[in-house]
Amino acid sequence: MSCTVEERKRVRRAARAIQEEVATESVDVLAPSASQYNAWTLDAVLRDAEGVPPEVLRELALAGLTLQPTPSQAEYQHVAATV
């Protein structure tokens, strides 16, 4: 398997795990060509969260993803992480 396939799988696994762990408004996996970071990207909007919950940080760490700085909006927390 190529590096790109493995990276995509890691991001998708983390996206599924986050959807199971916390209340989300949306969770997307973006290909490098569609991401502002030019890398496989997990893009999530969490409901009723102040900051990034420990459960989300754990899943990102297990997948080896890097948390990117993003602003929160009202009752939503935006999370972006890249391979």
C-alpha cells in the first residue's frame, strides 16, 4: 500500500472514532488537493464543546495527526488535523 492510502485510512479511522466519541455537527475527510493544508485533513465541527475535548485529542494522537489552529464559533468548536 502506498503512503497516501495509509494516510487516508488513518484520517478516516480518526474521523469515525470522533463521530462515535463526541457530539458532532459534521466530520469530513479532505484530500490534499481539497485541503488548505495540502495534506490529508480531518475537518470536524463539534457541538457544545469549549475547546477540543480530551477524547478528540486522544483519537488524533492515536492516528498520528497534527492539530491545526482553528477559531471556535459560538457553541461550536472547529477542529482541523492533518497527517
